[in-house]
Amino acid sequence: MATVLVGSYSVNTTNNENYVVTFSIPKNCEYQLTFDDGIHTITVCCKTGETEPSKKFITYTETITTSGLLKLDFVQVGCDDNQNLQKPKIRIEF
């Protein structure tokens, strides 16, 4: 079973185009935000050489600009088993 790497997450907006995504991941993990085919994806994985996620979490914030509909997926790549966990999936439409 894939390791859960996203500890908490929230999405806030001040208008219909700018979304502030806040999420926490283990201290020894890293993430990459990409956009493809209308979906923003935050991919989380352990840093090179790490085999187990830390129990200490760090909070990160990203601002995403999109028009009307936010499609955001988290992809979590396990540290030891390389199985992907594709959730949470967030869809917000104004």
C-alpha cells in the first residue's frame, strides 16, 4: 500500500481566479507543481536517498491562477514501495 505523504491541505480564494493552496508534507520530502490538460498536479515524493517519510511535517503554500474551475490532484509517490497514491483530488468551480 502506498504511503500517505500529504498530512493536511486547504484551498482558499479571494476571487474566482486566484487560489491559495496550503499543504503539509514530511520534512524529508519534496514536491513539484505542474499543469497539464487543465489539471494542476502537486507530486510529492521522498528526497533522494530517503527510504521512510519523516514524522515531522512542513507546511507549504502555492498560489494557483485559473479561470473559474480549479482542478487539483495530489500524487504521492511512496518512499519505499514506489506505489502512487492519487488523492486527494480537489475540484472547485465558481
